Amino acid sequence: MMAPVRIAMPPSTTLLQGVSIDAIGRLSDPLAAMSSIDPLVSLLALAYQQQHGPGRDRLATLMHTMSAPSPPPPQRCPPELVRAFVDFLTPILGGLAGLSDFSDAVDANSQPEGFRDFWTLDGQNLLHDVVAGSGQDAPPIASVSFIDAFVGDTGCRIALGQESRVLSLVPAQAEPGDELWQEHASSPILVRRRARNGGWTIIGHAFIHRR
């Protein structure tokens, strides 16, 4: 689904009659790189900047965006998915250096409540559990790797919308400034880039988690 499709489209085609969702503002490293601290810190810092509101946990949105195109459940997340995702976050939550690097990256001291709120996932605050140290309510250790079991294409990246600050899953070849575009509400979201001839080059498909 996420394989790049490079098609040069001239300005006169009906492709221009769709809707521009947003331009890509920032990009993560490929998801395959998330076993290292620095790319993981950068990914979480990007997710921290996303637009959110009541009932929209930023970590849950990141989790579902990374694990696309699996259809999300209407309410609570599947336990194995949550356990695997929490394990995925362990290098940050479980290590002082990782948590310190992330705190510095998002300037946590300036908005401590927002920082604490960021760690809410499926009705549980992961940071609170770490600080409390009890671990009684923490999910059991996952039996599978989040990246291996739930990420369909580890070459993909997470993008942050330039204006909307919405997260999306985009092909590895996507670049800042590329446009997220959709012909109509039921059609796939595409990543496209302005070509030198004034048309558009389709880079591939994108996914936005809609709750």
C-alpha cells in the first residue's frame, strides 16, 4: 500500500480538482531506525507537537498512525497492541537519559501539565506509573515487537502537517513541502510533489488516523 508510485501529472488533469489537506512540515526518520534513542526522541518530539483536543491522546494517535492500515477499534485499543507500543517506548520511559533528552527536546519545564498529559495512553498515564514505581497497573511485557508485528512498512516515516499539525504515515521518499492530497472523501490520501513542468509527481499513499 505504501510503495511509491511516481506518475508525472500535467496541470490540466482532473487530479487538480481534489482537495489539498496540508503540506508536510516535518518528518521522522524511517520507522526501522526507532531502535536507536535519537530517532525515537525525534519521533516523540514530533508527535508532541501534533494538534490534539479532548479525547484525542497524542500517543494513541501516534500508535495508530504507525500501525496503519490496521483498522482501529471504536473504543479501547487491543491489549497486545498497547503492550507492544509501551515496550517500544521503554528506551525513553525506562531510561533517565532518554527521558531527559525528550524533556529537553520539547521544553517540558515550560508546560509540565502538557508534558504529563502527553504520556496518556488508553486511559493510563505511563509517566505516572514510572514515577510511582509500583508497576501494578502497567501492561505486561509484550510477546511481540511493535515494529515487527504492527508496522507494515518500516521504511515509512511519520509526518507532521505544516498548518494542521496532524500526523500522517508517508512513504520513505516523502520530503518536507510535499503535499497531502485527496480527490474526494472516500479516496486514498496521496503524497504529491510539484514537478518542474508545473504538474505533479505522485510519491505514494499516506494514512491519517481518524478517530
